[in-house]
Amino acid sequence: MKIIACYSNKGGVGKTASSANLAHLMAQSGHKVLLCDLDPQGASSFYFRLKPAKKLSEDSFFTDQDKLLKAIKGSDYENLDVLPANMDFRDFDIFLSRLAKGHSALKKALKGVKKDYDIVLLDCPPTISMLSESVFSCANWVLVPVIPSTLSERTLEQLLDFFTQHKLEKSKILAFFSMVQVSKKLHLDTMQRLGEQHADLLLNTYIPFSSHIERMGVNRAPATDFAKATPAAQHYLDLWRELATRI
Ligand SMILES: Nc1ncnc2c1ncn2[C@@H]1O[C@H](COP(=O)(O)OP(=O)(O)OP(=O)(O)O)[C@@H](O)[C@H]1O
Ligand SMILES: [Mg+2]
């Protein structure tokens, strides 16, 4: 089982949109996939038409494997299950900071799902916190959407510094450009510069800014399903194909 965390400390960069579309494509290509919504906002659960996991508290998520397994729901798609979030997930950090082994708690919690899934995709909240540290330690890959603009670039640098300072494996980080508008010079310049600086961790495929992706909230489904013939869905398919060669 591989664990892929879709993560950025920056909010609104496309973590949830990417988690939902990639989870759908991974499942479509025959992998057994669990999309784990770690964000109390519950956006990826919402995209898959699922209600919040009522009986799963921050405590039981990390300590009661039966409850965690029971909270997993099937989706409308073959091979794709979802662990929906709820508002108790906002207390993950407080809970983890009280544990002696908070860093390894997520890895331990996910042990119970190991036999059932090929890929666990974590849709992470926009924080750099105890939960993130637990994510970094358990994930095989940390997939980072980067909008090619100044603040998003800065966040990527902060993440790389964080990995260096905490002696984490930088080779886990894979980044891709998100919400790209090729008509913007700033986007093109930033993509070229960062592409040269971080050739090792930047994927070649980018995700364009697309109204089809924005409409996922209206349709409550992945764009790779309801808009599969559009360029946006094709870019997600290319992203998944490229990712598959790296993981
Ligand atoms: N490629 C895209 N083109 C256009 N809109 C997009 C694209 N990707 C995401 N969006 C829209 O941008 C908003 C933020 O996207 P999303 O929720 O995926 O970001 P996020 O990083 O998960 O945010 P948060 O940090 O709040 O969890 C949403 O309204 C989404 O529909
Ligand atoms: Mg999100």
C-alpha cells in the first residue's frame, strides 16, 4: 500500500480538487483506493456526496481501528472508498501533541486499512502542524500543488526548509503547477524559473485553471467523470500517468 498526501501549507491551491480527481483516476485504472479526508472542512467528502463521519472523534480516529474502518464509505465509483471528515478533525493537532508518539500516530492508525487498499490518498488541511508532521512521516509521497505565483512559490520554499530543518526525506516531495493561466506572464515566468530550480521535484504536467474544475462543487463529482472530454480532465489524466511513473 502506498500513501500519497496531497499537501500544501497554503490554502485554496487545489489540494482537494486534485485529491478527488486523482483518486477517481487511480480507481478507474484498477487500483483499490481510499481517499482519506483529513480536513474538517470535509470538501472532498462533499465532492463524493458523503455525509460527515459522525461517530469518528479525534480520539477514535487514532486509537480505535474498528471505528475507523466502520467510518469508511463506498463511493459511486468502483474501487474508490472515502473516509469522510467531520468537525472533530479540527482537534487532531491538540490530540496528537498530547501523545508521546504523535509523529507516528497516523501511520499506526492507517495500518488497519493496509490489506484493503493499494493507494491511500490523504487530502490534507492547509496547516503546518503536528498533523502535518504525522502526514510527512507516514506518506510515501507528498504531492504539492503550486500556483505559479509569488505566495504559493514562497510556501513551497517554506516546506522544503521545514523538511531540511526536521531532517525529513525531501525526496518524498513531488510538486506540480496548479490553476495555471498560460495567458499570464507571471505564471509562465514562475513556471520556467521554478522548473529550472527544482527540476528534481517538479512534475512536467500542470493543471490549468478551468471552470469545469470549479463546477465540481455544483455537480458533486470529479471533473474527470462529468467533464472527462475537457482539457482539464485530460491534464489530470496526464498528471496521474506521470505520477504513476514516479511512485
Ligand atoms: N484548476 C482549477 N481551476 C479553477 N478552479 C479551481 C482549480 N482547482 C481548484 N479550483 C477551485 O479553487 C477553490 C480551491 O480549490 P481546492 O478546494 O481544491 O483547494 P485546497 O487547496 O484544497 O483548499 P483548502 O486549503 O481550503 O483545503 C475551489 O473553489 C475549487 O473549485
Ligand atoms: Mg482542501
